[in-house]
Amino acid sequence: MAPFSKPETVLKQAEGLVSVGQTHAALQSLTEMFSSKRFRSTPLTSLEPIMFRFIELCVDMRKGRTAKEGLMQYKNIAQNTSVASIENVIMKFVQLADAKVREAQEKAAVQSAVDVDDLEASETPESILLGAVSGDQSKDRTDRALVTPWLKFLWESYRTSLETLKNNARLETIYQQIAQQAFKFCLKYERKVEFRRLCETLRLHLANVAKYSHQQHSINLSDPETLQHHLDTRFAQLNTSVELELWQEAFRSVEDVHNLLTLAKKAPRPAMMANYYEKLTKIFLMSGNALFHAAAWGRYYGIVTSIGGKSEEEMKRLAGQVLVSALAVPVGIQGIEPEELKGKNARLTALLGLTRMPSRAGLLQDALARNVLKLSPEPVKHLYNVLEVTFDPLTLCSNVAPLFKNLAEDVLYSSYLPLLQRALLSRLISQLSQVYTTINISNLLALAVPLKEAGLEGAYDAEQVEAYFMGCARRGELNIRVDHKEGTITFADDAFGSADEPVASTSSLVEKSIQPSNAELVRTRLSKVATCLYASLENIEGSSAAVPSKEEQQAQFKGLVAAVEGERKALQLRRALVARRRELLSELSVRKEKEESSKRAEANRKAAEEEAKRVKEELRKREIEKTKREIDEIKAEEAKKYAQTLVDKGILKATEVEKLDTYDTEGLITIQVAQLEKEKKEMNERLRIISKRIDHIERAYRKEERPLLAQDYEEQQKTDRETFVTVQVAHREAAKRGHEEDLAAKARLSRIVGDYEAHRDKILQRKDADYNKKLAAAAKKIEEEKEKRRKAVLKERAEEQARLDKEEEEERKREEEENRREAERLAEEERLQQEEEERAQAAEEEKRKAEEAAAAIRKQRDLERAEAAERQRLQIQREEEALARQKARAEEREREKLAARRAPVAAPTAVRAPAPAAREEGGGVWRRPPPAAAAAPPARSESPAAGAAPQSKFKPGALGGGGGGGWRSRMEAKTTPGSGGNSGANTPRAGSPAPGPPAKKEEQARQDDDGFTTVAKPAVWKPRRGGKA
């Protein structure tokens, strides 16, 4: 692929190629730009001129496929940003193609296309051969050669434009414009085959709308504007098909319009529907369906009368057409199966927008209700009176014949004559069946003769009339029996037949009979008798009844007023009920609508989810298929290139490559190897045959020349001898003659030898002087150049030396700088290493100190744990001693109480001081203890004042002589003979112990202060230990 160039450059290059006549190369350069990946990122302002030039070249060269590819690429780029640009390019493409057609027509001097059946059909070898050998060298062949190719290209341009613009909501307007222009093209050049293809293409595009609804910019037919565009196009299609008289295509167009109308949420414009029904009238008229033709006229007349805008004359002619079309519907008996009613007729009824199938009586009744009979022309009124009002079967045809002749002169009614003749014959046979039971065929045919005698175009003769009656009888439209042996027609009139007989005419209503049949008389006899008897009774009772009095009339009037009032109240009540029911129904409908809407929303959501899943799955499948397709395309492209190389090398032929269905590289290699082997074998075989042939020829030559060699040798010797003699003689003569000429020339030139030598010397002297001058100048120049070269070399050497010195200096500086940096680096490394070692030593020192601190802490904790254990042990021991002392005191108190109870009451005796220290402190004075001293417990000693000597706590052992410490001291005092206490007598207890010496107190305090501390408890007295408060 060529490198991407700017759009302006590509356009200039293409213009340059076009200017030199290389349009193919210019188109190729523009086409290559479209295949570039950067083409999508090019701004549209630069691409639009390129597209215009590209379209012009494609049109000039009739490259429709290339134009289609370029338009597709441009549409994909510009559809999201500039729709107007796409419209301009498409319109330019179509206008250029149309201009080429007009130009070709002007050259050929024709205004319409030549008679070519199919523009898309290519020329066959047979057609080319016929055109070459035919003697038709007239203007038609010239027109075919000039106009037809451009006409084909114009048709191809329309198809290309529609394919480019299809199924895109943003391009819908230009799509409809191109479609309508294509309709005009088909109508202008009367291209019926192309019109059918165009209609099929539009139907296919419309059918694909739902298929591609999930894509971006998809068509939404629920949009009123979009639907209106499609309706306008379909109506243009309908009008074109009617003008081209393609009635089947017109009927399909009607179905297309009907399908679009069913999708419309609002009613279409009345003018559009009037056009729709008008075209339906033409279609049904051409198909011979008189019933639906009349129904279409009725619908058309209803719309025209509602919108107005018609003159009185136009309405008169239109009313005449409506009435004539209704009268043209045949009258007879029709027996159509329900399945058929649900088929074709139901389909036609739906196209007309009717709820049920139309009928002849209904159409006439509707026409009369719209005052059609009054507006109709006089001949049409007379025709209606003869066919529908009067009953005269014997003169029916003679009365109608002048009217038919009058209607035949009018273009509007002339097309109805065949239908009117059939309706007249059906009316004739229907009226005859009401009068006669049997009639001769000749008489019946005689009644229809006036139609033939009137000279009407297409009038039925006797055979056609009989064939018509026989056809109606065969189809069941007429209940008759034909007897050709007797030549009579019998009208079947079974008086006691089934009442469920087929109805008359093409309607579902019974035609009003002028004279009732036997079956009708029998069927309605009882009802007529009942009606007659009721009327008789009314007459009899009415004549014999007395006239009521005034009071009775007033009473009846009051009763009537009351009844009216009751009916009015009942009506009001019923209205209220109806209104309430209507409200309830509306609420119920609203509720149902909400439920349905919620259900629809849920269904839509589920459908959307499923659609999203499906789309996702399809995208995945498409990606896989695309990848596979790209791989296959790459393989096929490589195989094609390889096949082309084989063709270029001559290994394969182009025809053999074209015959290949698939391109496979391995298969091509196999074919190449086989071909090379085949060629090698063929070459060897040819060489073998050639060598053998040459060998045989050479042998034959030698065999034939062997007898002739001696004779040839003798002749050759003789010839050589003669030739040698001749050559020697000629050579001697030539040498002799040349010598003589040279001597003459020497004698002639010897006269100018002196002048020649003088002139030569002069020239040589001049040449020598010039040479010496040039030699001196050259030597001088050489010296100058040498000097310049010497200076230049010296300068270069000096510069080189300076440069080398400078480089050496720079090298030296660079080495010094590197050495300095290396020294700094080494010093820095040493410093860092020293710092690292110091940090390691500091870390080790800190670690050692931390370990020592941890060891000291562990040792301190061990000591603390040991001390705590010792304190705990001492505390436990003291608690045990305290418990023992408490128990001993309790026992002593018990003993004292027992002793007090047993001893007689005596005068108080003086208490002896237990210790000399007490006496010394008390100054030797004896004092009586208080009366309650013996019974009251010892009072708790107060805390000493500040500065006072600390007092020892009260101890039970203090009453003894020694002031010992515990129960062991007391036990020892008791067991010791010389102790101060009397063990045998109950010695009274002193009020308080006498304080001892200070030294003993301090010593005793140190003994008591052993680290044991008791926790104070409420309401529990314990002696304080230690000397301090």
C-alpha cells in the first residue's frame, strides 16, 4: 500500500494526471486514498472536493462499482458529522449520470430510450453476432450504441445511491428523494422491468428495518415524519405503476401502502387517501372486479365530499361514475365458501378499510344516501330507473341499448360497458326467473339481440350470451337448468326447498324482488296471514270500542303523566348507573392499561436483555467469522499472488488459473511441481526426438555424399587452381599499377618539397615558442601551487600539532580530574568505612551497656523478689505469733474471769509495781487504780506529741519483770524461779505499764520495727507495733 498523502496533494496529483489524459491513473490514486487507514481521520472539508472529483471520474469512465465502494466509505465517515455533505455527493452523482444520458440523447437526436428489454442484461455472443451480420445499419443501432450504455449507468447510479442510503434515519430524506427520482426515470423511459426491480428493492429495504433496528441510526417507523416519508414514496410508486399499466405491481404497491397505514398512529391526510382509493378503482377495473371497484369509488366519493374543493361539474361526473360502477355489479346467486371469503375477498376488504365485505345493495343504498342519484347525469339516472325501478324483462335490453350507446360516447363510462352488459344479463335472467318457469333459449337470445343491433363495441352475440349463462350456472351464480335437447332453460323454484339458499347478487343481502317466487311465498305465508289477522282485529276492536268520558280521559292522562315521571326517574337512575359504570369501566381500563403497560415494560425489558444477549452473541460470532474470513481472504490473496507469479513465469496459463474454484497455496505448489515435471519430460522427449532425427538426417547426408566426394574433390582442385592463378595475375597487375601511380605522384610532389620544409620549420619554431611559454607558465604555476601546498601543509601540521597538544592537555587534565575524583572517592569510602566501624563499635557498646543494665535489673529484681519472699515469710510468722498472743490473752481473760467468780469480795489492795523502772518513774508513790480498771479493757494509747520521746506499744509481756518481747519470754518468766511475777497468786494488773529507759525503748522499737505492716480494718482493734506513730 502506498504511503498516505495529504488530501490536497492527492487531489492535485489527480488533476495533473487528468490534464495529461491519464484518467485511469487519476481514479486509481483517489481509490487508493479510500483504502488508507488514515482516511477516516481526514476532515470532511478536505474530503468533499476529492469526492466530487472522484464521482466525476467514475461517471466519465462508467465505473459504477468503484463509485459504489467510494460512496460507502464516505457515508461511513460523514454520517455522524455531516449529512448534508453526503446528500451533496449523492445528488452530484445522480445529476452527472442524468446529464450524460441527456448528452447522449442529443448526440443521437432521440428523446426516449431505445427498445432494450433489460438494462442489467449483458450482451451475449449471439446478440453481438446478430448485430454484426444484420443489415440494419439504421439510426436504431446508432441510438443503441450511444444512449443505452449511459442509460444503464444512470439506472445503476440510482441503485447504488439507494443501497448507500438505505436503513439510515439521518439519510431518510435523501433516500426518499432518490427513490422518487428513480420512479420518474422509469416513467420517463418506460422501463417496466427496472421498475419492478426497484419496487422489490424498496420492499426489501423496508423489510430489513426491523432486522437492523438495533444498529445506530436505524429507521423508526413509529415516528410520524418517517412514516409519512415512506407513505409519500409508496404513493409515488403506486402512481407510477398505474401510469405504466403494471397492474400487478400496482396491487402490490396498494398492499404496501395499506401495511404502512396500519402502522400509523394518526389518520393520514384525506387527499392522500383519496389518491389511494382512486388508484384502487383503476386496479379493480382492470382486474374486472366490479364489486370492489364500486366499493373503491364509494370510498373515494365519501372522502372527496368531506374535503370539498371540487366544482359542480366535477362532482356531477364523479357521482355518475359512482352510480354506474354500483350498477355494473352483476345480480345473481353467489355461493362462496367461508374459506374463500376469509382469503381473497377478506384481503381486498381490508385494503378498502371496510369491516365486512361490500354488497351491491349496500353500495346502491350508500350511493343514494349520499344524494348521488340527484347529482348524476340524465343517462345514468335513466339507466338506474330501467335496471332498479321498472320491471319489464321483455323490453329490458331494448330500453337499455340506447343508454349504453350514449354512455359509450363518454370516455368516463365507456370502460364500464362490458361490466354493464354482464349486469344487464344477470338482471334479465333474474327478472325472467320471477315471471317464467321455463323459457326457450332462442327466445332468451332474442331478448338480448337489441344490444348487438345497437352496434355497441364488445356487445355479446348469441354464443357469448349462452356461454355467459352456462358459466353462471356452472359457478352457481344462477339457479337454472339448461336442456339443450329441448332448447329450454328451466328456472329452479322449489316451493318447499331449504330456506338457507344462497343469497342474491354479490352481496350478503337479499335483492328486492319485483315478484316473489314460490319458495318465498311458501316461506312467508304464515307471517302474512298473521299480519292480516292482526290488522282485522285492530279494525274490529277500533270500531266497537266506546268513546271514554272526560273523567276517564283525565284519569288516563294523570296515569300517563305518572308513568312518564316514573320513566323519567328510572331514566335518570339508569343514566346515573351508566355514568357510574362508565367511570368504573374507565378506572378498570386505566388499571388494566397500567398493568398491561407494566407487563409490556417488563416484557420489553426482558426482550431488550435477550436482544442485548443475542446482539452480543451475534457480535462475537461475527467477530469470529470476520477473523476467519480475513484469514481466508489473506490466504486466498497470497494464493492469487502466487498464482499470478506462476502465470508471469509461464508455468501456468491465465485460463487455467481462472478455472480454479478455490486458491490454495499448497495446491498451487503441487500444480507448479507437476507442471515443471511435465515440461521437463516433454523437453527431454523433444530433445530425444530431435537428436534422433538429426542423427538420421546426418547419416542420410553422409551416405548420399560418399560417392560424390571424389568428383567434388577434383572439381574443387580445379576451381582452386583457376582461382589462384586469377588472383595472382590480378595481384601483380594491381601492384604494378600502384607502383606506377606512386612514381607519378612522387614526381609531381617533388616540386613543393622546399616550400613544405620551410613552412614546416616555421610552424615548428612557432610551436616550440608556444610550447616554451606554456612550459614556463606551467612551471611557474607549479611552483606557486607547490608553495601554496607547502604553506597549507605546514598550516595543517601546525593546526594538527596544536590540536594534538590541546587534546594532550585536555587528556592530562581529564586524567588529573579522574585521579582527584578517585582519591576523593577512596577518601570518602575510608571515611564511610571508619564511620561504619565507629557506628558498629557504638552499637556494640550500647548493646553491652544494655546487657549490663539488663543484668543489673535482673539482679535487682532477684534481690527484690528475695526480699519480698523474706518479708512475706516474716509477715506470715508475725501473723502466726499475733494469733497465738491473741489466743493466750483470751485464755488469760477467761482464767481471770473464772478466778474473779471464785474469790470472795475483799478490800482493794495496792498493786505492786512490776518493775523498778516503773517505780523510779513514778517517784515511788503508790496510787489506787480506778474502780473499773480491772474490768475495762486497756485504752488505746494516744499518739505522742511532736518532739516527745516515742512510747512503746503496750505488750502483754511488759507486766513481767524483764520487759521481754513475746510469748516465749512470758513462758520463760513463768518457768523461771526468780521472776518478778507470782505464778501462784492472782496478781492484779496495773493500769498502764511504767515507761522504761529511753535506750531500752529505742532498742525495743528497733526490734518491733521489723518491716511487718498490718492493714487497718474497721471495728477491729490491733496493737500498734514499732516506736513511731
